[in-house]
Amino acid sequence: MTRRGRATATILATALLCAAFAARECAAAPADEIIARGKALTIAGDCASCHTADPAKPFAGGKRIDTPFGAVFSPNLTPDRDTGIGGWSDVDFVRALRTGVSPTGARYYPAFPYPNFTKLIRDDILAIRAYLATLSPISNQAPPPELRWPLNYRGLMRAWNALFLTPGIIQPDQGRSAEWNRGRYLVEGLAHCGACHTPKNIFGADKRDQAFGGNVVQGMFAPRLDGAARSGLKSWSVDDIVEYLQSGRNARSHAGPLMSEVVLNSTSKMSDADVRAIAVYLKSLPAGAPEPAVTAPSPAQMSNGERIYRGACVACHELDGSSAPRIYPPLPGNANLQSADPASTLRIILDGAQSMTTPRAPNTGSMPAYPKLTDQEIADVATYIRNAWDNAAPAVTADEVAKARKGNSKTR
């Protein structure tokens, strides 16, 4: 080969190498974008809250999830090949999220919200998988479910799916804005808000005609997210909802223990655009089932409740219930407080509460527990704050407090 020929060959080889490196860089860029998108989607789905039992082992599963039918334990989402999803194919992952069927053909229980995830587009599902594949593999085998007979037979889920699973992605509503459609996609699909906030039938499936109408979850009441006047979001603005989701509190309310976990691990880390899209969609929901008619509590119960309130509560909540917004939640017009089911109010009185902290709301606030009050005293003060200052909610009975107290002892 001549000197000129060798030079030409060198130039060609160098050009080919540069082209190969450039192609590899071009191929890597979309992959990085997909992983970043998958991470954002995983956060929006709040996967860490359910799939992390030990903070030192994120996404390794094993967390106990109590249901009305017994307990299930979340599986391992890390890429460990033996106990996680490292050996799964893309088809396996898509099928699990869309149909609730594992790679072995076993049926998942709907504590895993595949009835919501079935609405996700395939690209988003694969982006989530791409992100999970970047996690450190952790060996952790989840315990078997502790469900009552005959629900411990997974085969029964075939019938459940036939009755209650509606596969299919969410189709955009062309008459609505892109922001509204994004919010609907998140609320009804990935964020699976209805899993907690929609009442369930005797089989544990959503009552579709009461979507976002509130539901009891682990002894607390996940409030209505529809436009109900007293106990829903009618009095909240889009900005109120955004602030609540990003910080766990606003001028109207504070997140309770279960919602605080969602805010901490999910909504406070989501993009501003996605949080606002959720707020826009939620604010558009009309009021569903009518709120229960409220009979005014007896003067004796209100009087006794006010006496207890003045003795135990005014230091933080003030005589008029105005409190210190964003530190201690205001009581007048408080939607959570006026829920038909007083479970959350009773749990807070019995257990106390601690305001969560986020970068947007770093200041703390706490409420002590009052377990030494009698069942009747707690019923009276709960009834008082649920009906004073133009609030209106059903009176609380001593039996309801006794039931809440008993439930608390079982969960400690």
C-alpha cells in the first residue's frame, strides 16, 4: 500500500470510529431520557411507599399491606434475578401491570393497583421498567399473603378480573385541554388515587358510581376528592390543591399520616406541571353522591364538647378554630373534619399528629394524643369541632370511639 493509500485508510478508519462513537452517543441519549422519564413516572405512581419495607433496601418489597381480607406483602421490584424482576421480559412487565398476571401465570391481588395501571400506555410502562432496571439488585423474598380462606387461592382472581377489571388505556378527551387530560391520566391511572379515595364493594372492587367519594383505609378515612360542598373539594382552589400536594398542607388542611407518606414519597417530588394537572382534573370533578343530611347534635353534647375543647385545644387551635394555618390546620370549613365518617378525626385525637416537613414547608407542628379522655368525652369534642363555626357533620358516638380505640391497639 502506498503512503497516500495508508493515509487514506487511516482517515477512513478514524471517520468510521468517530461515526460509531457518535452513533453510540445518539443511542445512549434517548435511553437516558427514557430512564429519567421512568423515574418520574415511578415517583408519580408512589411505588416506593408500598415496595419499601426497609429504608436501607428501597424497592425490595416485603412491606405488609393490610386489607379487609387479610394482609399481603409487596414484591421485590429491584433487578435481582431470583427474588426481584431481573429475569422478567418486557412482555412480562407489561402483562403484570395491565392484567395482574405474573410471569409464572399466578394472579396478583388488587392491592397491587393493576386495575389502574391497565390504563397506562405501553411506552410509559416500559420507561418505568427501564428505570427499575437501574436500581441496585437486592435479594429479598416477600412473605406469602395472609388472607382468609378461600381468598388465599389466587385462582379466584380470574373471576374477580372478569367481574371488575376493565382493561384498556385512557383515551384523551378531545374536548378538554392537554393539562386536564394529563391530570386524568395521572389520577385515574398511574397515581391510582381511587385506590384509597373510592369506596369499595364487598369484593374489594371500586364502586364506580361513587368514584372519589371517600373510603376507609387502615382505620382512617381517605376523604372525598369530588366537588362535595362540605367534605369535598368545592371550597378548594386549584392553587390550594397544588400547595397541599407539594407541601402536605395549605391554609385549609394538613395531610394525615397515610397521605403524608404519599406527599413525601410522591407528589412533593413530582414536576410542577404534573401536580397542577392533577389539581386541574380534581377541581373539575362534580359532586357525586349527596352528603348525608345532618341533624344538629344535642345541646348537651355540644356544650360538653366545647368545655373539653376550651380546656385542651384552644392553645393551638384558638377559640374560633382559626389555628395557625400551615402550622396547625384551621377547623372552620375543614373538609376532612366534616367527612361523613369521623375515623380520621378520632385517630388523630387518640394518637396525636405530627406535621410532615417538605422543602416547601420545613416548619413543624404537632398535636399530642388524648387517649386518657373517655370514649364519651372524645365523642363530644369530636362532635363539637365537626359542628361548630358553621361546620356540619354527623354526631360522633361513644361506640364509634371505642371501636376506633380498639382498632388502634391492633395496629400498634
